Amino acid sequence: PTKEGADFGTSLRSILRRDPSVVGVAELPDANTAQEAIKGDLERTRIYVSLRADSAIGALMTFVKATGDPEKAGAGIHGAVAGKLIRRLCMNCRVAYQPPADLLKKLGLPPDKVTQLFKKGGQVLIKNKPEVCPVCNGIGYHGTEGIFEVYYIDEGVRSRIAAQDWNGVKTELRKRELPTMQQAALRKAVDGVTSIEEVMRVTAEARPAQPAQKKPEPTPQKS
């Protein structure tokens, strides 16, 4: 929003009064915008709201909290999609390797089916001499690919959202065996599109920063 123009919430309210079929909200800068979104006639208008979140469930939690009305917000939600970009391995210099069984077990991959993975290279042999890969300039990655979580929200999940039972929401969605962000990324690794290192870099949960420890005050010297 600019100083002269209306804020996001006011603009959204004005648009919804025109009875549109579809509205896209590119940002969710404040609670007022979220509250205006759930006030619309959601039987006639489909509203897509974009916001920053690490996962689809995280997006649901952020949106519902912003509305301040879990019951009304839950009643209007039909789905949640979360996506991230992951770097693609350079197909010209990627290096194949046999992953150890303990790594596959840790990642939840079947050792009998996953016999080969790939890691970044950065070099190629030219006239039997290692040279920097001309495709990726030695980076080992070239281009990006999307990984997504896509969850359809039915009546059972809506009721749990209304009750703010987020553990119940996770349980209901897990029953459907839909891929999480990390599982979608691992599928890319198994297909040779990216590396396990890149999967971990993109999908690892951010740890909260540890508070700085206060240094002990020096003991005053006796004179």
C-alpha cells in the first residue's frame, strides 16, 4: 500500500463487493486483509491467498491466526499448497554413487529399490584431464525445480481447524499418505534430478536462534 492509496484490506473489500468469480491476494500483510478474505461470499467467489510459510500446515496456521476467527476461517478453506525451489544437478557432471543402507533407512527410502543416487560434480574429463564443467561453471547445479505439498481440505479437517486442533489436522492429512515437502524433494533425488545434500538444505526445519549467553562480569581486583 502507498501513502495515497487504500491498504490491502480496504482494496480487497472493494473488489469483493463487485461479486467476482476468482480473486488473487498476492500478499497477506496484516490481519485486516485476512479478515476481509473470510467475509466474502465464498460459495460464489474463490479466493487464493499467498503468504510466506515453510509448509502447507504452517500456511493454514498463519492464515487462521491472522483472521482471529478459527471457525469461520476453517469453514472457508478448501485447500493448501506450499512450494519451494530446489536446485537441479548439472546433468553434464553429476556423479553417481551407491548410498549406504543406514542413510537410506534414515531418509525412509527402501534400500532394495534405491541402489543409486547422484551428487554434484563440478568437473568433467576433457582429453583425460579434469576440467571445470562448462555447463555449470563448476557449481555442480544448473537450473531449479519446484517441490510441492498439496492438501485438499475436507469437512473433517475443517472441523479440526475450527477447533485449532493442529495435531489432529496433521494426523488427518497423514492418513491420506500425501507427500510432504521433504518426501517430494526425496523423489527428485531418487530420480537423479537433485542431490540429498540439496534436499536437506531446502527442507531442513529452521532452528530457533539461541539467545546469547550473558558474559560473567569480571571480579573486581583487590587493591
